[in-house]
Amino acid sequence: MNGRFAARAAAVAAVAAAHADDVDTNARAPIEAIAAMRKHGLLAAALPTALGGEGATVLELSEIATEIGRACAATGMVFAMHQGQAMALWRHGGDAPGVTAAVEAVRDGALLASSTTEKGIGGDARTSSCAIETTPSGRIRIRKDAPVISYAEQASAILVTARRDPDAPSSDQRLVVCTAEDLVLTATSAWDTLGLRGTCSGGWLLEAETDANRVLADDYATISASTVLPVSHILWASVWLGIASGAADIARQSVRKQARAAVGSTPPAALRLAELLVALQAMADTVRHAAARFDAVADNREALGTVAFALAANALKIGASDAVVDVVTRAMRIVGISGYRRTGAMSLGRHLRDAHGAAVQVSNDRLLQNDAGLAMMAGAWL
């Protein structure tokens, strides 16, 4: 990685790598790496300079996510999910005092999480059964039974979707900033998964009472189409590229070891390594192109709101989640039994388990179901 964030991303990645096995084994949040992100200013990187940030582009965020994801996929996913929410906040929040205060908190290193899904709605983030209710004192109240909230206990605030009011249709959603001080979280399910264990994406009953000026200005349909969906898919895919790159690094080490043991001849696995690198480069080109494409139209809501752009964002997520499994599997076959072992310097067990989480933590089938309807509406797709 090159550029202005390279040294800081490498520093965070080093911390993430040092704790990755413990984070994975104990399914705990990567608190050390989160602290390092805060220390090195990466949580505020995408804020515009006028708001105290560094104006990082999505392409730059993509490169950071890959660097961190190469060291620890769970840590990379925390970075990626935070950035999607942070960008929603400053791009769509407006100038209400509560929202402005939240932006200032991000500038100072606050970590943001999100709660968009609910029990009973089939994981469809575009609808809500819970609603914003106004209290007699003029504050607002939300009660959301969420099957998944990632790193909820480490977040300084959770951005929560809810219907605009109790009489609004399920698709008329708003996004509310609920700070840790305004939240009561009751665990409803644990997070004991095969991979991406450090995201701590368990189920929670979320209850919050907060100020009415903490509702973002734009409706959630606009926020999702213009920012959350494309940015999330790009940055998730960037983390998965990191997983694939880390696996490729181990495969390369294995082939070099074989080459040193048989000087003067090319190891049979070298051909397989060359094939792996072709697949890895194709994945990298796809991810970086998607990031650059977003940056090119970042301020054009008309372009971001097209069916073609939504299909492209979904295609990136689906394609990258398949590609990472392919690359890691190729790497394991190159490395052999050392890669298949659960522990050891050449183990690829964590990479493979994390890679499979890419397709199921946010279901590819659900995205394809959405695409089935969108595809019939689209004009030119490319």
C-alpha cells in the first residue's frame, strides 16, 4: 500500500495481526486494533477537512481496509462498517445539533455501529417494524429487536433505522443516532460462528430514548442508495481482498520454501501460484475499480440512485465474496497440509473460515433476490 495513509494503516494492521488469533479463538472484539485506529486517526479519515477529518476518498478507504483485512478480517470489517455509517452521518445528517455533535464525536475518534435489521422482517434492511415514538417530554424513543448488531458494546453510538412514526409504512424509514449513554442493550443471542468471530455480531434488544435532533435529515432510502449500500459493499469487498491477499502471501512463502529445497528446478506448485495470482489480480482490479467509480460520482445523487448502480454494487459484493473463497482455497491446495493445520505459521484455517463468512453474514441469496426485480427495470447495465 502506498499513499498518505500507508504508514498508519500498516501500524494498525500490525496491532491487528498481533491479536488476530486471540480475537478469533475467543470471539472477542479487536479492542486493541480499534484503539490503534483511534490513535492513528483512521476512524475520522473520511470526514471532510472542513469537519476536522482528512477527506479520504473511498479508494483510499478501500486500500486501508485491505491492509487491515490482510492482518485480521474481523478488524477490517469493523473498520469497513464504521466508515459506512460515518459517511452516512456527514453526507446525509444535516445541521441539527444532535447530528452535528455526532460528527464532532467521530472527528475525535468515536466508533459507530449500525442496526438495520429486525426480527420478523427477514433481514430486509429496507423495511422496519419498529418506529420512532415521541415521548411526552418531546424526546424520541425506539425499541428494536435486532438479530444482529456488530460490535455493539464497543460502539460510541449506534445508527438505528426505524419508521418515521408509528403510522408510517414499513419502508418510510429514518436513521437515528443513539449514543451509548442513551442506549439499553439486552443480549438475545450469542455470536459463536466459524469465522469473522471478532465482529461480535450477536442479537440485541435495543431500547433508546434520545433527543429529536438526532434524526438524520435524509430518509433512509436515500441514505442507503447514495452511501451506505455502495460504500459498505466496496469496503467489505476490500476486506475480503485483504483475506485473499494474506492467503496468497502464505502460498508464496510455501512455494519459495519448496524452491530453496530444490535449487535449479521450478516447484510444481509454482504454476498453481501463478494461477492464484491471476485470480487475485482480477479480484483486486474489480474492487479498486468499484471504489474509483464511486468516487467519480460521489456527489451525483442521480447517478448513485440508478438501478444500474445498485446492480453494480450488489454484483461487487456477490462476486468478491465468491472470489475470496476461490483464492483462499487455491492457496490451501498450494500450501498443503501445513495450510490445513489449525495452528502454525502457514495455517490458512482462519482465512478459509473468514472467507466463507463473506457470502453468508450478508446473504448473497437475498441480494440476488433483490437483483431479480431490479434487473427487469434496468436500462444499460454497464
